[in-house]
Amino acid sequence: MNFTLRQLTYFRALCAQRNFGRAAEACHVSQPALSVQIRALEDAMGGLLVERRARDVVVTPLGRQVLHQAETVLSAADQLGRMAREQTSGRRTLALGVIPTLAPYLLPGTLARLRAKDLQLSIQVREATTERVLQALQAGDLDAAVMALPSGAHGLVEVELFQDRFLLAGSAKRLAQINAEGPEIRPQDLRSEQLMLLEDGHCLTDQALEICGMQRSAPEINMGAGSLGTLSRLVAAGFGLTLMPELAMRAECAAAVGLCVQRFPAPEPYRRIGLVRRDTTEAADWFDQLLEVVGTVGTEIVNESRSGLSS
């Protein structure tokens, strides 16, 4: 069986135009040339792909099946063509995964600096939970990922970028109430009915539970928020307390009216933020550049948060 991309392209145009003349015009070829290629494709497939009428054509059942596969083949060919053009022009594409509790705070500064450093770099970002990011990374759909460490997965290289400390967040009234219970409130002092967390699937929830010394099955823990933005607004409105990463503090305090935060006593709890890649991926310049940029952006954000909270 022999067929060409040209034949598939002509056949796709014929199905779209439903007329040999219009299809030939769309493909910038003569009608006889297009007809010859369609006939050759039919010979290769062993049957008629269209029913020929005086003014139009009707796609046959075999033609519909071939069209479906042709769309897939032509799409893949287009992608390969783009890859070849990028390689020839020096333009590079990087697929980066980021977990949701990092993406809104790290990505704007990271993408801007990467773009400034390398105008030929095209970055494709996928925001997803840790489990899905790891699946995509191990499947080869991502080149690297920014997440909380350790990832818990095998076959990966993990490099720590910075430490993101946890703060106690809630309304002013809620914080005043809990501070009245005793000096220097620690995470372990929080009660399950006071705590609000993100829904299952977010590693931040597991980290918060571990820090507070609670089990997922603890009674009355509210784990329904889908994002830090929603969680911030809920606790700002007085519905509970939560653990807020320093990385998110400035953005969420600016967005959620009434949100207040305070530090835990030393040693302050924290999460480790790092960059992860497959250990089979070549450690090229792009990975070092990504390490530098993401690490710098993240460190600047948490340092600003620490300075603002202490002042």
C-alpha cells in the first residue's frame, strides 16, 4: 500500500469542498492533477472514496474512514514540519509542568525572564496536580516540572530551588481568637474543625496535614477548595484557618480582602520547591537556565514576603 501526504491533502480538500474544481483551486493545482491523485489514493486503498456526481461528490463509508485517519496523519506531519523548521531556525520548544499551588505565582516572572534571555525559546506550560504532572513527565509529554519535593517517583533528577515557608492565615478575628488560646501558636495546636484545606489531589493538602499532625480522616476538616485563591477568600471571610505558603502570600492578601497572616514560631514549617526532569534526559543548557530563572524568581517572591511580614 503506497500513498502520499499530497494525496491525503488533496482528499481532505475534496471532502471539504465537495467538488473537484473547488478542491483543485483550494490546493492551487489543476483539476486533472487533483483527480489523478485521488484516483491513485483509491487504488491504494482498494475502493472508491467518493461517489462522483455532475456537480458534487459524496464521501463513501470507506472515504469517511480514510478521512478520519488522514486528519491524524496530516496533523502529525504538520507537527513534524514545525519541529524541523524550529530546529533549522534555532528556535526551541520546552514543555514545562507546574503544580497549581505554584503556577499563578511563579509563572508570570519565570516566563518573562526566560523570554528576555532567549527570544528563540517557545515554552508550553501545563498546569496540573502533582500526580498528573509526574505522569506526563514520565510519559515524555513534559521536559521538566516545577513541584514540591520529594516527588516520590523513580527515574527522576530533582534539584531544590528554594524553601517556601508556611504561614497561618485567616481573618483578623479568627487569628485573634486562636492567639488568645496561648502564645506562639504552632501547627500542631490547630484543631481539625478550625482547618480549611484544598481538595484531594493537591500535595499542599498532604503537606499541611503532616505539618499539623493530622490524619486525612480527622473529623470536621474542610477539604473542598479547588484553588488557593478560593481558599484564601473563604478564610478571609472567617470560615476557618489555613496554612498559606509564603510564595502565595502577597498575591492572595492583595486579592482577598480581610486576609491576615502570621508566622509560626521557629522552626517554621516549609515545603521544598524544586525542578524535576527524567534521569534519561540530557542535562543540557536549557535545564541549567531553567534552574537559575525559576530559583531566582521564587527566592525573590518569598524574600519579599518575609520582608513585608516582618516590617
